[in-house]
Amino acid sequence: MSRMFSWLGNLIAYAVIAVILLAVLRPDLVEIPSLWSMLGEPESEAEETTGMIVVEDATSEDEDTESTSSASSDTPQYHTAVRLSSPEVAQRIGMQTATAERRTLVERVEGNAETEYDGHRYAEIVPRVACVVREVLADHGTKCQPGDRLAVVDSAEVGTAKANYLSARAMAELAEATLERTITLSASDALPKARELEARATLNTARADLLGATQRLRNFGFTEADLDQIAATNDTSSLLDVIAPIEGTIVDVHAVIGEALEPRTVMFLLTDLSTLWAWIDVPEAEYSLVSRGQSVTFDTKVGSESPSEGIVEWVDTSIDPVTRTVRVLAELENPEGRLRAKQFGWGSIAVAKPRESVVIPREAVQVVAPGTTVVFLDHADGSFLPRQVEIRSIREPGMVEVVQGLQPGETVVTTGAFFLMSELRREEMAGD
């Protein structure tokens, strides 16, 4: 009994294979489901729509011939059109069309990005000496110019350095006067020449001490005018002004009145917010396309603000072993202060010159065979002519670039193009 069932199963399988082969080799002997059966229409309604879609030779149609001539002569063209008997048929299919658009496309390399303060316009303000904070003159958001006072600190080292400077200055002046008097007396033989040499040595020592005391005050930030003022007023105050070294905005404050600080303690963070840095993670396969000076856009993908623009400053020389990306440094313009440091976004680098291209919805493109694609041109008489095109993927979602085979302004079928292609291939199979 089991052998009988096994033999019966094999017989059924052979019968199914025979029917499939017959449908492929002789489709005229086997009924192939039509477009309406694919749409799920009842059999009686499908019989009523017979003749609503006709596949015909389009070489005799003036409109089709004219449209075909507008394509490149090197592009193979179909000479078969699909015609709808009435607009109601297109409505039942849900057919929609779109116009081929001319757009300016730019080849880009993209990746995740994060902003940072511009390292060339960023300063950490430290007191330079062990001190106690006496005054805090700047706060968050304070805009500063070079030389503006940010705080006042009290340091015994400053008072000692000023006293040493005044003493060294006085000793140098005394040594100069002594040398002049010695030279005069030595010329009249009132003093021996050895005393002149001693006076010169003393002057050199005094000048060296003065130079060291002067440099000590300059290390604290005192200018030449400040030194003259100290000498004129015999100033030995222990107070020291903390000043802004660059133009910018205070973005962080750590100074507190009465706080004791070490020389490396950060009191303020000062930066110029008119520009920011962006680090962009570029895929390993694309980093070779990036070079210094290329234009960059940074988009936070938040709200409706337009992307910020800038240029590439640096392409890292190493590849991240985990993400297999290369970091690219870009300098972004931030004139209105919209960007913030540590902000995540999407970086896009233009790696080629802009080019004019024809763009259509991806839905309009139908694949005939691997590497061969067609679109259906919409004509006013209700017919649709297939035309072979060459396409290229672009980054815009749902769109493709037509490299060859289509002109701007021509109308192509989007929704419903698949059904037109199905009818065309059904007719070709029946003809074969």
C-alpha cells in the first residue's frame, strides 16, 4: 500500500512539471493569469475588461516615434506600446505619473559627525602663580577682547617679584653711575685701570639681575608699560590681573572669590564661537576621495534650520580599528551661534564638482533583465511606450539618476509601471 501512495505522489509531481513546461513552451495552450486576475478581480469582471489593455506596434505612431527620437540614438528602444482603452482603466490600476526633472547633483561622502570648539580659537585661562582669588570680573557669556580683565588674584610671589625688580633696577642704575665716575677718574690717573674693570663687571652683574627680575614679571603677564608704571610708583602690590589672551566669549567659569588656586588651575574657558570644528567619521572605502579644502555641510537633523557650511581642514592618518572609519576635521562657520559643542549630526563632504542630471522616482524604473531597465513614457492618447534607460543610484531617498535614455520634461509612469511591464512581458511570452 505504501508503494502505491509513493507511486501516486511521483505521478502527480511529474504531471505538475509537465504543465509548467507546457505553459512556458506553448503558452497558447495554457491559460496565463491576466492583469485583472493579479488584481484580484472576479472572473466575470475580467471578461468584461477584455480589450481594455492592448499591446501594439508603436512604430507607426507619430507621437511614439517623435518621443523615441528624443532619446539618445545609442540607447536601444522598444517598438511596442501598451494602450489603455479609457481613463477609467488607469484609475482602476491606480496609475500615477511623474515628470523627469533636471537637477544639479554633487557626489558626496557622508558620515556621523560631532562638533567641538575650534582649537585654534580656544583658551584655558590659568593664574600662572599660586594665589587667592580676590575679584571675579567675568561671567558666562561675557564677550572679551584681548587684554580685558577677567579676575584679580592676590599672590605673595607677585609682590616679591616686584620688589626684586625695583631693587635690581636701582642696583643697575647705581652700577652705571659708578662706572661713569670710575672712567673719568681713571682717565686722569686718579684711580688705577683695575678699578674700571671692577666697575664694568659690577654693572654687568647688575644688568643680569635686572634682566632676570624683568623676565619674572613678564612671565606673570606684565607688559613694558606695566614695568615702567611699577618703577615710577614703586609698586610692590601683590595683586595680579588675570586678562583675556584672545577675542571670544566666556563659556565656562571656575573662579570663586576667596578660593586658593595653583598655577595650573583653570579659572575660565574662553573661545571664539564664530567657527566650530566638526569631526566626521568617513567610511574606510571612501576616505581616499576626501582632501583638504573640499566643502562640507553639517546637519543636526533637528528642526528646520539649514545645514552649516565649512571646509575640510584635515584627514586623519589612521583608521579606527572598531568602526573602520577615518576621522575628517572640518571648520564650520557659525556666525549666528546656532551650533553648540558636543552636538551630534550628519556630515556631508562634496568630493566632486556639481553636474547637471535627469532625476526620476525609483518606482518608475522596471528591470527587464540584469543590467537592463526600462521606463514607460505616458502619451496623451492613452498609450505607454517602454524605453530602455541607464540609471545610477543617488543619495536622495526614492530617486534615481537617469544617465542615458530620457530627457528633462518627459512624463513617466510611476505607480502602475509594474502592471504595464507585466502585460508587455505576457504578450512577449505569448508571441514566443
